[in-house]
Amino acid sequence: MNQLLRILLAAVGILAIVAVAAVVYVTTFLDPEDFKPRLTAVVEEQTGLNLALEGPITWSFYPRIGVSVEQARAWLPEQAQDEIAFAAIDRAEVSVAFAPLLRGEIAVDGLTLDGMRLNLEKNEQGEGNWQALLERLAEQGNETAETVLAPASAGPNADAGNLSVVLNIASVEVKNADIRFRDEQSQALWRVQPLNISGTNVNPLRSFPLKTMFTLTKHNRLDAEVLERTPDLISEVNLETRLRLGLKDEQLIFESTQLTTRTRRSGESDPQQLSLKAAEIVARMGEQQLTIREGVVDAGLRHPDNWQGSLALSLAFGLESDFAAQTAQLKDAQLTGPDGLRVSGHLNVEQLLDAPQYSGQLTAAPFTLRPWLSRMGMTLNTANEAALSDVAMTSPIEGDMASITLPRLSLVVDDSTFTGNVSAALDGTQLAFNLEGDQLNIDHYLPGPETAQQASRGLLRRAFAQTDGALLPQAWLSTLSLEGDLSVDQLMLAGLTFDDTSLSLRGEKGAHQLTAFESRFYGGELNSTGRLDATAEVLEWQLSPRISDVQVAPLIETFSEEASPLRGRFNLEGALTTQGNRRDVLTSNLNGELNAQLNDGAILQTNISQQMCEVVAQLEGEGTLREWEPDTRFERFDATFQVRNGVVKSDDLLITLPGIDVQGKGDFNLNTLNFTTEANAKLVDTADAACSVNPRLEQLPLPVRCEGHVSDDKTQWCRFDRLAFQTAVIDLLSNEAGSRVEEELEERLGDSLDRIDERLGEGAGQELREGIRRLFN
């Protein structure tokens, strides 16, 4: 047994000596420079590249058996030798394991590429300089390449058929690679530098670890590097995975993949961070399919102006894609983020490479929208601090690279629920919607912390208070095509309630129309049509409102929060035009005409006819025994309002009460919010007069003047016009001076003048007395 063992050891020793002797002979007596012509010829035959081996080819024996090539460059067939080479390397080294050589096998122990450079270009027609190379490689079969290259690996006298190559590389390393991509179509210059790739135990049967890292830069102009400009984008990329080579099935399998990026744009101090983790990524090269299982994308996004710190988002998903069929399925997608963001759904894509079209389902669980709007640069200062704090939606989703559609949308915004469909062009040129809602309180979303308190009072003051800033995005409206329909069961605005509200909007390339606005409003109806022209430099507006049988009492009580002094049904119709895009400009350019009427009207809890008749009776030295109604009924109330450059004016205000006519005129300046009104009340003897009237008293007006500013105390707005009344009395008495004496008038006017003081203002009766005395003195 011992003798047998000694024989075996001797045999192994002899074989080892022979192998070592063979390696020594090859590395000592064979000149590797003899292989250069053969290698360049093989490369040109297989790829079409013109290869130049400018550095030495050297053998290495210790600690590995291998060969290295230095300073190699390759040009494309159409390139001249004085141009920048298509590809180049500073040094390439291949080493083989010693033991497999004893079995007649070539086992690559290490592969190193140091300083590889690759120059890729795409011309203005979108043609890449690498396309011809790929076509040439596709024409050559793998078996042909192995037959030609094997003799070069084994030696000039070796038979390729006697050696088998075992693909089990202990180490693969790419160091300091530099890849440039010059895109003349987009005028962009991309660069990957330095690119480092490392893998160990590379084999076709089991997964092996693979790492790569590089820095990607982009310039938005082709001469940026020559001009030494800072890159417009810098991204640091790091990939760690386990790769399994399914060469037989033509597939690559990435296991436990983790890809991280840190991207910074020009001018940004903090990078945007992104990472992809996947349990398995399968790339089926032959079938052109890609599968991602248990993928998770985590993002740490930053915005230097609007965000404090980093915004953390996470997207979990699965992916199935077939590039040959041009389809892809995004499965079980779920996006999560701060402030309760949780969006889930799936997406199917067709015509993936040519003209992608997608469809699927999208659901957003209830979340707070306010901080997300703030992150987008929109400062919220709503009347209701809880507005937009409970938003949810669900809908199928479909579209393409130019548009998106939510065909069966269910949207919840706080206490409101909307259903319908919404579609839009991604470039903002088209918008269409058809929505139905149960309720919408616009007051909750109006700007200003005091809006909730002001919603039911001071409407004019609030409406005209803000004068700075454009109301509408004119640039967007000038190109927008619009088709929108909205209906809401109950709408709240400025404390007012609109029931069964609907509106229709139509527009094409900046010319927009309010084709219909309808609403039930305090027992009556509101209707309006309008037009907005955004095609010119200045926005032009037209509005034709119509108000029918609106009850005045509840409307006034909504504004004042007090019992209404009036009742009746208000009617208004007219047309208005204006220009501009700011409140103050729109107001100053407002023009048009409005006709107003009040039907079935009355002044509540006050009977002016009774008071006037009592004054008349006292003037005539008589009394009144009639039973009076508590209210004053309007027989007629109408006026025409002319609007000129923001000033509303009326010269034909007419109010008819039983036995009393009120005629007046006035104006209201919407620019300054100042107003002036003059009204004269006269006793008339009609068939339904409250009392009989002396013909001469029909000539005596009761003048009232109202003026001021809407912000003034409303109790100071109106006053009895003493001067006008005194003048009227003097004119009346001048015609009857010979038949009256001062004492008799004093006796008859005493109580009546006290009533005038009470009704029209303190001191009115005394001034009337003094006027009468002066008349007779």
C-alpha cells in the first residue's frame, strides 16, 4: 500500500513538473507580440472594429498564469485613425487557474479591465454610432467566435478542439471606466465616470455577488465640458445584487437587488435620494421580458424653497413586462408617504415602446391634502383651518403620454362627495369634467382667517377688499379647451345657500363661455350666462344675470343676522361687461344695465301709511279711526340701474305705497364704495289711499338723503333732508300765506312735528317750526 502511494505521489509530482515546465517554456520562449496580428484580425473579422494594440502583450506566471494587454484602441470602420477612438482600454488582463490545465480545461481565474473608455454618439436623425457594431455582432454566431478565439488563448500550435473553456471566473473587475454619450438630437452630453464593476465566483449555474458604482453627469449643451461648465445634473449610483446567469435560457436573474442614487441638479445644495429594492428581477433576453417581484422604491426628496427637510415616499410594486408584445403590468402598487398618504392600484400598459397607453385602477385612502399643497408652493389660509384635511378618491384610470382620464371618479373632500368623470391633457391645454356633488361649502376654502365671520356680513367690503394679484391664470386660459359640467345639491357661498345648482362651461383655445348657470335661491331662481375671452392681451368678460322671485326677507337675515325689515320677491335682469384680471381693474371697467323689481313687498312691523295719515290728520286738525295693518305693503318697487366704469346709477327709483309715492335717484361707486341717494315721499289721493289727502299736501314731499361709505355706521347713512323739506314747506305756504296765521299752525303742528322728530331725526320738527315762523315774520 505504501509502495502504491509512493507511485501515485511520484506520478503527480512528474505531471506537476511537466506542467510547470510547459508554463515556463511558454512564458520564456514564446513571444506574445506574435499574437498581435492574429488578435487584430479576429477583432476586425468579428466586429468590424479597427484595433490598435499600442502597448505590450505580456505573460504572467506568478501568482497566476495569464496574459495582459496595454494601451488598446478601436475605431469604427467609418472613423479615421486621427479621430477619438470609439473604444479604448489602458490595460486588460486575463488569468487562468493552474489546476484545470492539468485536466485539459481553461478556467478563467480573473478578468480585469482598467481605464476602459467608450464614446457613444447619436446624430440629429437619432442614429447611434454603435448600431452598425451591434448588427455586425448579431450576424456572427457564438460558436464561430469561440472557434476563432480558442487557438489564440491556447497558443499557436494548440488544437481548439482539445481544450474546453470552463466559465467559472473567480474575479471580474472593471476599474475607472469612462463612458461618454453625445446626443445631438437633444443637445445633451452624458458621462459615466468613474465606472467600477466587481464580481466574484462568476459562473453560469449559481448566483454570484455583483457590485457596481459610478457617477452620472449631464450637460444641457454639447460644448459645456470645453467651456468648463458645471454639470446640470450629477447622480451617484450604487448597485449591489446577486446575479444568476441563465445562459441556456437566455436570461439574467438579479436576486436581493439594492440600487441607490443620490442626484443633485445645478444650483441645489442637497441631493435627491432614491433607492430600489427587489427580491428578484428576471430579464429574459430571448423573450424580451422583464419581471420584478417584491419591488420597493424609497425616495428622499428635497425642495429648497418649499420643504423643510426631506420628503419620504415609498412605492411597493410588482412588474411584468413583455417588450416584444409591448405590454407591461404594474401590480399591487402602493404609494405611502407622510400626512396619511396611501395610494394603491394597478396599471396595464399597451404599445409600450411606440405609443404607450395605460389603464387601471387608482385608490387614495383618506389623507390630509393641506401639507401637500404647501409642498407644491401653494400657501393656504382658508377660513376653516380643517379644510382639505380629509380627502379620498377612487376611480379607474386610463390615458396615454398626452392625457389622463378618471372615467368613474368618486371623490370625497371633507364633508362633500362628488361622482363623475374628469379628463385632462398633461400639457394643460385640455380639461373636461362632469361631476355631481351632494354639498359644497365654498366659504370653508376662501382665503383669510376672518372669512368665516365675514361670510354672513360685509359682503361688499370683503368682495372688493383684495385688489392685488391676478384672479385667473390668463396664460393657461388662453390655450385651454374646456368642457365642464358641475351640479351640486347644496352650495354655500358668502353665507348664502344655493340649492340644486348646476353650471356648464365650454371653451376653445381661450374663448370660454358660461353656457348655463341655474340654481334655486331663497324660494326663487338664479340664471346666468357669460363669456370670458382670454385670447387677447386683456381678459374680456360678459355676464347676463337673471334673478326671479327671490325672497328678500331670508336673504337680508342671512347678511345681517337680524330680523329683516322687508319682505317681497326680488327680480333682476340685465347685462354686464368688464375687462381685466384684478378685482380693482374689473370693477373700474364694469359697464352695463340692470332692471330691478320687488313684487309682493312690504316694510315689516312699520306702517308708514299710518304714520303719514296721522301727520296729515293733525295738519288738517282731524283724527284717524282706521284699523291699521302692522306692515307697509309695496304696491310697486322698481328701478333701472346704469353701470358706467364701476359706478352704479339710477334716476328712476320708484316705490309706491298705499297713499304714498317715493321717487328717488342715486349712485353707488364700486371703486370707492361711496354712495349717494336722494328720495322724496309724497302723499297721494288714490282709490286705495290709506286716508283722504288735502290736495295741497300732495305737493309736500318728505325728502330723505342717504350718503356715506359702506364701512360707516349704517345708522348714520340716512337722514331727513331738512333744507329740502323746509324749502318745500315754504313754497307750499307761500301760496296760502294770506289764509293762515302763525299761532294756528303752531297749535296744529305741535304733536305732528314731535312725530317728525321721532321718525326723521332729532331737530327736524324744530327746524320746521322756525321755517314757518320766518315765513310769517
